[in-house]
Amino acid sequence: MPSFFTAPHCLFTSHERKADMPIRRQPPTMLNRLRKGRRTLDVDTLAQRIILPSLAVADEDLARLSLWETGRAMARQDNWDELAQMIISADDARLTTPGGVDEASLLAQGAQSDVVAAHTEALQDGVPPDPAAIASFEEILNEVPDNHAIVLVVALAHLNIGRAWLAAPDTTTPQHHRHFKRAAALLAPLDAEELDAPSVAATQCALAEIMSPESDNVIAAYQRLLTLDAHNTQHLRSFGRALAQMLADDPQTLEQQARDMAERTQCIWGQGAYVWIYLDALAQSSDAMKTVDTSVFIQGLRDILERKPDQHVTNELAAFCAISMAPAEAALPRDLARTKGILHDNLDWILSEHLQELHPMVWSKTPSDPVGAPRQAAQRALVAQGRKTALRVIARRFADQLSDGSTIAFSPAGMYRLPAM
């Protein structure tokens, strides 16, 4: 078999070669075992004919974990001055990971992680958390006065402890209100716009969703954040998730805000902001599919991958189309099923035109936030699961080409087909 590095004549991206060796998808309703004449083809067998470089730990994962660990290490060493300077510098420069997560928030999350973990573990064990941990954290405010980065870290600790109380089983005296109120009191004097601190604005958005969930308050908070940092994809996605919670009361809010944000950020994302706001909402709520404009969404997908050709982003968008928009096992109303099918079919061109390497953790359907990263043994299992899921998806979509013994290969030059020898 020829090397896939020496086969430029059969690059999928060549329009002339498409007519000779078309890459066609298999209908999404295809079963795991495919019929080809009188033969039955197994999807896992077809998946073995896919050449796709795979990164068990992607650059995005390494970047997130490194920043989170840096924040935690500095907190353990009481190196608050340097930590504060790193958070402020990351905010000022709008530094992000390759996948678009802001570095300032990751540093702050790492710094407060030990205190939150102590409370969370105690609650999971059914015992009252030791108040000394958060009390000692509060004392840091006296050591580094008037530093908004340290205020942010302490406020985040209270916010996440409050969330832990909400999630705790069988708590007879929940104390989440006390922690949420303390977080609000810490953040209230901070003007994120004056400080030019998107990390502060993002935390204020999260708190607004809890303390003042009225739509006007939440929307106003996110608009302040996105005025500061509209380049950040995680802020746009968080806004979309918040808007999805309002669909029952106001079905048009999500669509209106997505269109408004796409217009405001046209010079940055084209129509991409429309996608970022809808992305998680569509995965979580069938109500979002009632309002999404598929033509705008598809153009937004193309604009994102043209402006940010990052492989982590490519994997995220491909996995969204493949898994979140996969045909539902339960019957959907015809209009929703059609919308889902239209979005699902974008998988073909994302794979063939943009995918170069596989990031299995994206396909394992687990949170990518390093705060909740699993232990190493579980990590290996999730990587294997994600790789298997992705290869099976690709095998199903291009079963016609694989069924005759051909191989499909992915490279920076595009996806192409190697005929059977």
C-alpha cells in the first residue's frame, strides 16, 4: 500500500479527483452492521481502514491543565503577588488556550481548587465541611489588599462551594445561600469594564445566573462580558447555555441574541458567534431546534473553521454534528427531526475538508474542564472510548468507500482515499 504521505494525486480536496473517487456518506440511519450485496460488513472492521493520527493528550488539554496546576501550585506556596500579576496580565492580553478558554480564569480556578475540593469531599462523605479552610482563604484578602485578582479567586471559591452545597446529597442544613451572598459581596465593588478584566465579568455572569436569574439581568451581564472579550468562544457558549434556560419563558430570546451577537462580532467571527451561542443550547434542548436558522448556522460553521482552523475546535464541531445531532432513537416531530438531520449532515464536509488529527477526549462526551479531570486510569479508558466512537462515526459515513477494501486517510493536505491493492 502506498504511503499516505506520497499520494497527493488522490487528495480529496482536488475537484478533478472527486469525480474519479467520490467520498460519499452512508445515510445516518445505517445500522452498525452494513449490507453489501450478500456480505455483512462490520463497522469496527471498516474503522480499521481509517488512517487518522490521534492525540491522547491534545495541546488544548495540556494547556488547560498546565494553567490550572500553575494556579494551584502558587496558592499552595502562598505566592499570591505573582499569581495576581499572572491573572491580570492574562486578562490584559486576552490570553487563551488553543481552543479558546481564557487563561486568567484557569489560573484562578486552579488557585481555589484545594479549598473547594475539601468542601466537596466532606459533603460527599456526609460530614460538615471544616470552616477553617475557607476562613483561611478569606485572610488572604488582608495580605494582598485591593487586588481584584485575589478577590476574584476568593469569590470563585465561595461560588463553587455554594454549587457543591447545591449538588450535595442529603444536606439537612444547606449553606449555599451564604456562600453565594459572600461571592456577590466580594464582586459587587468590582467594575470589570474599568478594570478591563473579562475574568471578573465572567464570574459576575455566573453569579447573576444564580442570584438574579431574570433574563434582563443575565443578558445585561453577558453583554458587558462580551463587550470586553468577544473573541472568547467559551464566553459565547456560556451565554448560549444561559439563554437556553430562558427558552420556556421566551422562546425567541436565544435566536434574537444569537443574531445580535453575530452582527456585533461580524468582523471577528463572520456568522460564527451564531454557532457558538447555539452550540450547547442545541445539544441540551430540543426547544432550541425550533428557532435555529440552519442556513445561518451552517455558514457560521464555515466561518469558524476558516477563521480558527484549530484541530481542537474542528474536533468539537465534528463531534457536535456526529453525536449531539445524531438521529434520535425516539421519534421527534417532523420539523425537529429535519433540523437535526440538516445539522448532522455537516459532519461530511467538516471531516473531509478540515479534520487532520483526532482528539479522542472530545469524542468521549466528557467535560474537558481540567477542574474535573479524571484520574489517569480513567483517562486512558476515556481516550480509548473516544477514539472508538470517532472511528465508528467515520466508518459509517464513508462505508461505501471502505467496503471494497479501500482506506481513507487524513492529513494536513486533506482527506483522501487509497484504493485496495
